[in-house]
Amino acid sequence: MMNIFGKTIRLFLVDGTTNGLTTAELSNWTGIGVKVPRIKIKEYSNRPEFQKPGVYILIGKGENNEDAAYIGEAEVIANRLFQQISEKDFWNEVIFFGSKDKYLNKASVKYLENRLHELAIKASRYSINQNIPTRSELSEAEQAELEEFLAHIKVLTATLGHKLFEALDETIEDKEVQNQLFYCRNGAGADSKGSPSTEGFIVYKDSLFMIQEQPSLADGIHVERQKMLSDGTLKTEGAFYLLTKDYVFTSPSRAAAATLARSASGPLEWKTAEGIQLKFYDI
């Protein structure tokens, strides 16, 4: 069994507020993460973190108000961010990662850029509208070291408020339900499958939702369903709405209500293939 060790993360608010520059460091790691609003980049650009090679993530909203990101690399972070300010308008903050020593070089940041892009596409939480970055050819030993660096980037990006690289299936922590699917169905043909997660309840791609909404459906869930339709998460497929990608609801009841288009109790409606209700699991 793999041992899981705790991590100590140090966040430092440079000007004492969450609206300025934040640095993030892990114990026994030579890397550093930095989060800064777009409008503050010039103010902080002379700091040493900005004058080194690294990978960066521009974060903002896409055309349909969906979470959007752009992943890049630079030999000098400040120079590339100034370029992106003039070229890309969608973003309002950036998170970037570099090294406190001279560990990172052009080849290593190109490798990290490619792998971060790969993780973001797999996680499918943010819209990533860019070409696949070229991956550097590195030795097996160099790749192993950078994969460890990558794991720290993933943790710190989530700590800084963006679970950009964390796939939904990674949030299923409870051992009892880790390999257990739950189903929400009715006689009219609605058919969703999902799993509890640390973020609420995941409903999986290709689930079928009722179209006709009942008066008991809460206004907030009606609005969420409409948003899912507008951004393509739901699409009309015959007499049902088809879920086009895995989607996380904040609770099992919200997931059941969205599926059945009426008021619903998640612990009662979600059942295993054998018919055991979710309420009988200690989650």
C-alpha cells in the first residue's frame, strides 16, 4: 500500500491582502508558486520570481462565462506576461511556478507546459483553447524529477483556488464507495449514474435527464440546468437531455433533482445496481 504523507504549505500575502501577490511554497521543495492579479503584474514585475524561467497559467472566463485557462512557459516570466497582457484579454489573474534555485531551464519548462496542458484537458474543468504544446525530449531520470515537480504544482494550484488539474474521479476518496456506482432512474426513462466525491456528487457523462420540469423543482436547479444547456454540458437527445461530460453537483439531492426535474432526496433516489440506497452508506 502506498504511504500518504502530509504536506506543509506556506502562503505569504506580500502586501497583507488577498488582492495582491501571493506566494506558495511546500516544505522541502525548491519550487515556488506565485498568484497575482493581471492589473498588479507591472507593480511586482521586478521581484526575482518574475525574472526566472517557469510555467504560467492565465485564468479567466471564456465567451460563455465558463472557467477558462491558458498554459504557457517562459524563459523570463515577466517578459512573457507583458506580452500576454497585450495579446490576450480573457484573463484576470495568473498563477506561475518557478524554482528558487537554477533547477528549471528551457527544456524542463517546455516539458512541464506540455504535461500541465495534458492534465488540464483530462480534468476537463476549465476551457483550454490552445494547441498542444511541444514536449521536450528528456532522459528518464529528468522526467521522473519533473513529474515530482508537477505533482507539487498540481497541489499548489488547487491550494491557490483553482482545481484546474484535478480530475473529478480523483475526488472520490471514500474506500467503501470508490468502486461503487450509484444510479438514479425513473419509469419515464431518466437514467443517471454517479459517485459521491469530496466536492459533492459526480454525475457521469452520457447520463439521461428528464426534459419536462415539475413545479416542485427548485428555481436554483432550474437555473443550473439552463446554464448546463447553454454551455453544452447538456444537449437534447431525443426525449431527454444527454450529459456530455462528467459534472459535479454540490450534493446528491441536487444531482437527483437535476436528473428527475423535480424535488428529490438524493440519499433515497441514488441506488446501487443491487438497489441499495445511498442513505445506507456512511457518507
